[in-house]
Amino acid sequence: MKKTILSLFIASMALISCERDITTLNDDTKNPATVNPEFTFASAELGLVTQMTSPSVNINIFRFFTQQWSETQYTDESVYNLPKRRVPDNHWNILYAQLLKLEQVKAATNTIADASLKASRIATIEALEIYTYSILVDSYGDVPYSQSIKVDQYPNPAYDDGKAIYVDLIKRADAALALLASTSAGGFGTSDAIFGGDKNKIKAFINSTKLRLGLNLADVDNALAKSTVESAVASGVVLTNADNIGLKFAASGPFVNPIFIEMVSSGRNDFIPSDVYLDAMNAESDPRRASYFTKAPSGQYVGGVYGSENVYGSFSHVNPEILKPDNYAYLFDAAEVNFMLAEAAERGYSVGGAAATYFTNGIKASMDFWGVSAIDRDAYILAHSYAALPGTWKQKIGNEAWIATHNRGFESWEFSRRLDFRVFVKPETRDVPTRLYYPINEGSVNGANRANACVKQWGSVNGDVQGAKVFWDKL
């Protein structure tokens, strides 16, 4: 025992002798001056996926915008009371925070001597930045872009035109694809939680982002939309569930699934499926109901009345499989992309297949992903022949995409605004959101630029409302 204590004493004295440089007393060990860029990159990926996945009423309420879920005791979010928790502020701040991280990593990457590794990493960073900026434009309209993350130079950044941002994002996507083609390096490797340094995944992610950018442009610049979509498809998009791109959360610790955090570890019972959503699925005897939800005490699939208070125990609940702490969360999946390709085909774009084929592939990808049996899947597909379904092509594709994007609120909202496939009735007086209004804080810290953006887009500062539309949402 004495020998052990003596050894510890000698070791501690050695450490003290190494600390004779008193300037180290000024070091802030909790806030280091430099951070490993690989850690920062992983942090940005986690922050982005968490924001797009979380059902937290403080940061992400997109599941309510297309009425997939409803609430129980507290209904502010389902009646579209966005100011209640300042969701537009939080969504904005979180996304720009990840962009700042990515720019820090980009600056460090530009000092790498290995040209191949540098190219691979820059392409990976660009893939995530392009995606994140597209989410910001689609959420708000015109946003800070060219000056947005140069905080020292532009503390009050100007708002760039939404379409101009789109045009530049498409150019950046093409440049990133060219960088990928020039390198064989593995990017961020095991530090990359989304792509794992896999060039093919990064390429498919960029092209799938381009596909959505192109489709969103269809009603404002069909020529650019067509060329963008066709080049993305020719280069390679997500087509099968094996190609799905996302991030796997941990089984325990600080990096668990945010859905688990909000719906299990919180001990709260705030969310249930909406009657709007489940009634539509019940009408078609949709076999995905068992994968999405549990049955109510009645033995049926029953959704809570949308926009009203509901007794949690009386209705169906989200399937416990979705609530697991170590689930994947996806930024693109095969069902979503195949439905986008069906839309592209209907718009007359050359995408290598007919709308009916991609429509069926979208349903099949969704059914397979959710573990529906082949017999039930094929029976549903037979009963939902694209040619025989009633309605316009926008209604056919939109309604099936709405069902397939369960638990992916933002993606469902994108289809809703682009295709206008159904009318979501507002439960009270506030408009069903077609955009997020600008953060309240922008009015005080960047008021002139915010005001200019509002006047440009909607003719008045007072046009900054959740019922206004972003530049591509024309119908």
C-alpha cells in the first residue's frame, strides 16, 4: 500500500514540475482555442439530423403542418401558434449554427496538403451546406446567404434572393460532384456519421438534393428545373432502401434518437396520430398502419381529433419501434425520391422511366422499409394502380407521398406545397403554414435587411406571415 501511495506521489510531483510555465494558468480547458475539425464536422452532422428529426415542440413541428400527428393536452403547435415557442427562431438558429461549424471545418480543410483528401472533404462539406441552405430557403424564403456566415465582416447580413440562392446551390452541387470525381480519398472516414466517407453515398445525396431543388423550380423556371432534374438523375440519386442516407443514433448516452428523448425519456405523452392521417389510411386498409402505430383500446386504428385536446389512452400511439433510442434517421430515402421521380416524369422530364413505374416503386420502397409482407404489399399496389386511381397526377403522387413520408415532417411539407394535393383545414384562425415567418430576433438585430426582404417578396413588412409563400410555391 505504501509503495502505491509513493508511486502516486512521485507521479503527481512530476506533473507539477511540468506545469512551471505559469502562462498555462490562462488556458480555458472547457473552451479550447482549437478543436479537432473532425469532431466539429461530426457535431454539425448530428446537429443537422437532430433538427430534421426531432419532434420537439420547441424546434421542429413540421409533422403538424401536414397533420400526420396531433397533440393531447397542449395544442398550441397543432393549431399553428408558431410564436408560442418561437420555433421559427430556433429552426433558423440551429441550421445556421451547423453552417458555421461546417465553415470552420472547411477553413481547416483548406490547409491540408494532400490534394485528394482535401477535395474529398470539401465535397462532403459542400454536400451538407447545399442541403442546409436549401432547407432554409424552403422554410423562410429569401435568407442570408452570401454574407450569412462571415460574421466578423457582416454582423448584419443581407438577405439573398431565394431563386438566386437556388441557382448558386445547383452550381455548387455540380462543382462538388466534379471534386468527388477527381478523388479517391475517403473524406472524413469514420468521423463521418452520415456518409462514412463513401463517395457513392455523398454523390447520391448531392444528386437527390439537386432533384428536389429542380422540382421546386418547376413552376417558376421550367427550363432550369428540367436540366437540373435530368442531370441529377443521370448522375445517380437514391433509388433503393439500400441507398437511404441518414445517421444511426446511439443506444445510450447523449447521442440517442431525439424521438426517444421527446417521447420516452421525457415521460410525456404529448403526441398521437392525427385522425386526418389515420382516417385516410383506414379508408385504404393501408398495411403500414401496424408499422406506424398501435391499435387503440377499441382494437382499431384511431387518430386523435386534429387541433383539439385528446385523451392519450383513448387513441392509437406511435409504434414503439419508432421510439427506439438507436434508430436511424434519414435525410433522403428511396420512397421519397421515387415519388419525386414520378412527379418529374409527369412534368415531361427525361428521368429514365414512366411516372407509373416510379409511383409503384415509391410504394414498394415504403412498404419494404416498414416491414410490410410481400403479400400485403403487392395487394395494396394492385389496388392502387396509377392508371386507375382517381384524381390528378398531383393528387395521386402527393397522397401516396404523404403516407410514405410518415415521421418525416419536413419532406411531407415539401410535397404538400409543391403538389397541393389536398387541403389541410386549419383547426382555428391561424393559417396552415406555407412558410416560417422570420425569427423575431431578426427584427431587432437585423431589422433593415429583414424589412427589405419582406417588401421585396410580399410587398410589405407585414407580409412576413406563416401563410405567405416562398418564391417557388406559386400555386
